[in-house]
Amino acid sequence: MRLSMLPAPPDDERAGSATAARRRARRARSRMAVLAVLTAVLIAGSATYACGPLRPVTADVAEALISVEEERRLGDELARELETEVELLDDADVQRYVQDLGDRLLASAPEAPEGMAYRFRVIDAPDQVNAVALPGGYVYVFSGLLLAAGDEAELTGVLAHELAHVTERHIAERLVAQLGVDALAQVALGRDPGLARQLATAVAAQGVLTRYSREMEREADYYGVLYLARAGWYPESYAQFFDKLAAQSDRPEVLAFLQTHPAPAERAENARALIASLTAVPTFTGERRYERVRSRVGQVVGDATPSAADLALAPPPAMR
Ligand SMILES: [Zn+2]
């Protein structure tokens, strides 16, 4: 998709021309500045970097403190731990389907750093309407969300939002702020199984690894809508899913989601403002195909049970 089709990004992330190079240079400078501060702190005799002094931690700071490679190692550990705590949905076709949706989004996300896992998996938890991203590009969606989504674009919108938390390095940033680099390094090296288990247990029980700032959620919604539209899905579905959650706020299944995210009505409104500024809006929702996916996740048996071939993805007509 051409950059000219995009509305202006929310902050200094404006794409194009020499800004990418400037951004890299800015990050390099920022990295050096942070390392200088850290060195000074360490020389002064403080053995560990705690979360206080450098708040609010910016994306640049997160990048300076924990590289993509380090974040990936941390994610490898946490994903392994999480998958001992939860059951993944026992359906290879549905797992492949969700991975494929993620891959299609990724192909439309030039912001995505290289070296992340970009692994999209379904956790078998029909009573949870939620999704979560771990460090290193591991995105998990709970099967309750697959059942709650009305069409493929709604599900893909949620994946796009989680992918944006990954591409914008929000997860690393929050974890560094909360736990400090030393603790994260220990987990990444497999030397703190207790903390790894604690984090994985929180994800398994509540679908939450860390709380993002409102700014981060806004940014993830911004890129989420863009990734969805660029990849060729109807972006209105992104907002539609929030309407649905707002209308179901009394359901215990959506409680954790609502408690850990900004109000869905406000998010829907922001998403619609962004969609209105898109110069081309795809209309593909994947509704019919999604009915088959949902019935399969719901373990509907008999003639209606779709085959693997039924779930095979035809590409959405992408915006190009
Ligand atoms: Zn979020």
C-alpha cells in the first residue's frame, strides 16, 4: 500500500523520506544517553536498575535497554512457560488459520522489527474473550474471543492490535519499567523460573501480562486499524468489535478485557475517526468463512463440521 494513502501518524512516527534514518539516529543517540545514565548509576554503587528513576519510559528507552534479540529470548522462555500452563486449542487447522491471519497482517506491517517470533496461537479457553502478546512476538488469542467475534475481520483486528503492541515495542517497555532489566535478563537466561512462572500464570488466568498506558493503547489501535486495512480487511470491523464488547459488559467472559483496556466506546470512536481519514477502505469481512471457523471452534459436530479445505484462506482483496 502506498504511503500516500495513509493519514498522518499520531506523533513523531511520520513515515517516509529521511525520517526513518533520523529515527534510527535518534534511537542510537538515545541508546547512548541511556547507557551513560545506567553506567553512572552502576558506578554510583546501585546494584540493580529499578523501575523508578527513568519513568516514563519511552519506546526509545525500551529499545536502548532491551534489544529485539533479548526481548525474543525473554519471549521464548515465557511462551514455553505459558504453554505448560494452558491448553492450546487442539485443532491444527484452526491454529494454522490464525497464524495465516497474523502472517497476512505482518506482510502489511513494515514497522515490524526483524527477529521476533511472530507466532499466533489459540488458547483453548472458551470462557475468556481476550488476547495477549508476550515479549518477542508471541500473540495468543483465547478461544472465547474466536467465538465472540462476528467475522474474520473482527478477529483479525484484535490480532492487529496485539501485533502493534509488538511492533511498537510496548511490551518490552512496560516490562522493563515494572521489573527492571536485571530481572528480565535472568528470566531470558532461564535463571528465574519462579518469575517466569508467575508471569505465565497471570497470562493464563487473566489474559494479562502487563498494563499498557493509554498512549500505548491509542497507538496500538492506530496501527491496528492501519495493519487491518492495509492487509485488505474491512476496518470498520475493528470498531464494531468494541461496540460488541461494550454491549456485553455484564458477561464475566469479557470482564478481564474491559478491566485492562480503555473504554471500548472511546476506542471505537477513535478507530472510526481514523477509518474516516483513510483514502481507500476495503470491504472484505470474511464472514462466511468465519462461520465455519467458529462452528469448528465451538465443536459443532455432524454435517456442519467444516473440513480443513473449508478453512483454507483465499487472500482478501488487498489495498494495493
Ligand atoms: Zn492493547
